[in-house]
Amino acid sequence: MAAKNLTDTAVKNAKPTPGAKAATAIKDGMTPGLYLMVQPTGSKSWVYQYRRPSDQKQAKMSLGSYPAFSLSDARAWAGEQEALRGRGIDPKLEKVRLEEEAKAVEEAKAANDTQTLQWFWDTYYLPDHIETLKQPEAEKLYWSRYLSQIAHLPLTRIDHRVLDGLLDQAKARSPHQGYKFASFLKTLWNRMCSEYRYKVVNQEDAARYLVAANTIKTVERHLDERELGYVISVIARYAMANHPSNHQTFALGLRLILATGCRLEEAMGASWDQFDLDEGSWTQPGASTKNGRPNYLLLQEPIVAWLKAMRASAPEAKYVFRQAKEDKPLNAFSKSAKLLFRETEQLAKADGVEIAGWSAHDFRRTITTTFQRLHHPGTINRVVTDEVTEALLNHVERSTTIGSRKNYNKHQYMHEKAYALRVWQEVLDQAKAAEDARAAVRGSLDPISRTSKQRKKAKA
């Protein structure tokens, strides 16, 4: 028989079983595991019963007496314990852990130990390291999601066990996040015990033996001419859409990336003051590039033409690829990337071929690979040299592989990069022409416009 939902009146009037020598347990039908215990004397208290995640044996916890804790108090408390159990955490052990941490904090205060993790983060690590990063969002997320849970602990009380518990939470979200978070912890504690060894009391590297599998695979993807044609076609379809949207903005950003080989963040964060459209140039400031070096590019006429059209349509805008509702750089485009890939996949299937997944960064690898195979007729001399390719993509050359060139060659390759972009534009034009020919035979295909909910419903 199912237990009934307790009410304030029922709790108030609850009586022990006549003649019972032990407490009478009355289950609340609304809250899993919550019981009202009525002693033979008539006194009442709240108990939460559950099965331990480790071995599924019965266990229980006590909240306190009634009416010191009301029915609503008991339900809220039991709900918290049930949530912990649902995450695989033993509520009773968690209570002991929190009590130990509270005791450690009190002991640290009594010893005038103010060097907590929060103190170290605010005093040193945040201003000295995190705030100097160009993209500190991941590190700040790790702090708010994980490390803030132990921010109140003195550094001397944070050991491998504590950090390993946080790492388990990250691994539970995804193996990739676990690996990245472990690397972050190792860097933080290594600096704490080396760079700041004279400023903090903690001398133990609690993160040294943390283990998380590396799930990041080296990507070797580059696009052939047919795949380039599919990508160009899909980008053009969305870039020239009649209705502005984030998909259109992302496609326009991809068009610039494909034409220049720049990085995704360099394009999507570009502002109009970086462009001289009369000259047809784009100057990427060092503050916006991955390696901190500025990069000057003379753009090809097709790119300059549509950039001028974009500028004319939004003369007051600050950013080139801005969000739909405000003048800020577009920073959420995972859905757009998936949509455009599905479109290229649809084109390939219509031609009876399969296409692997691609990303904006693959354009850079495609440019490099293409330049490696282009030679002047009758010679082994490449049309675009390695030095020019590296300058175009704004790579930092390694002194271990090129001798003194890194330190002594200060040539900017301005005209050579312009020539390389002209050669690359010819490659794109050829790929587009080949796709146009296929499209004439294939016929037009309807764009993928269904939402994710509609696709799931169609599959069902």
C-alpha cells in the first residue's frame, strides 16, 4: 500500500502504535526516504533512510525533533540528501566531510591562518595569470564550477583527496573536461609551490598525482577540391540569405576565414577599425591574435567587395560579425557549425559520396597542404614557399627547426602574402566552378531548416 502524503495536521496528531516498545515510523509519500519517528513517549523526530551508493546497504540520518523542524523543513532537508544520493554521494559521509572542513576552517582561524584558496586566487593567481589570458573563460569556469567549493579551505588543508574529488566531478561531465581540469589543477599547484613558494604556507603539490586520460586526438583533416566546393556552396547559401540570423553571420565569418586562413577567434572578434576597405587591407592587431603578433593582409577583390556591402548595411556597427540583438562579437555558433556541416553532408550524399566532419581550423591545414603541391610548371619550385605560408597564417616559427631565421629575419612578406592569397583565391574559384557544374546536374536541394526537436520527431 502506498504511503500517504503527510500533512501538518497529521504530523501534529501522530501517535505511537499502542503497546509498542520501539519508535513508530510513519513514511511521507511525497518525499523519498523521509520518515516521522514517533517514540512510545510521544516525542517525534525526522529521519531520512536510504541505500548507500557504495554497497546498497540500508543507512539513515537524523535531522532533529519535531516541532523544532517542521514538515516543510524536513522535506527540504530530505530532498537535499536524496539529490546527493542520486549523484552517487553518500549523504552521511558528505555530512562528516563538511563538518571536518568546517572544523579545519575554525582551527585555521584560531591559528590566524588566513591563507585560504580564495585568498591565493584573489591575491595572486587571478591578477597575475588568469586576467592576463586572452581567453580566460575556461579557467574562470573551473573556479566557479569546482574550486569555489573548497575556496574557504586553508591551503594546508587541501590535499590529493580533496582535489581528486573535484576531478571526479569534472570527469563525470565529460572525459575531455576531466583531462583539461586536471591540467589546470597541476599548473595552479605547481605555480603555488614554485613561483609563490615564499608567499604561501603550503609546500605540498596536492595536484601532482592527479590522473585523467587524454581524450584529445591530433586532427589531420584537410579538404580536397570537391569538399571545398561543397563548403563554398553552403557558405554562400547562408551568407546571402534574405533574413539576417546568427547562421548568416557565422557563414560570413567562415567566408573570411576560408579566404584568408585566419583563425576562428580572429575573424569572429574582428572590428571594423581593423579594416581599410579603400586600400583593401586587414590589420590584425597583436592583441587579437593567438601568438600576439600583428598580421597585415592585402585582401582579394571579392572579399573586399562583400565587406564593403556589409559595412554599407551597418555603418554604425563596431564589430564585423556581431550578434543579432546587440553590437557584440558573435560568440555562440556551435549550432550554426553543425547546421552547415549537415548541409555539406547533404550535398555529398546527393552525389553518392561521404564527407567527414570539418571545422573552420581545417581551412588553415587545407591552405598549407594545397600550397605544398602547387609547383611552377616543369620545376620542383613551389608557387608559395613555406616562409610565405607561415607568414600568411601568422605562425610562430620554432628556432629549433630553422636556426637563426626566427631571430634575424624581420621581413613582413606583405606582397608575398598578397600573392599567396591570389593563388589561394584561384584554387577556391576552381573548386566553386566544379561544384557549380555538379549542381547543374544534381539540381537544387532544399536547405535543412528543421529544428532539433523536429528532427528527433521525424526519426521517431
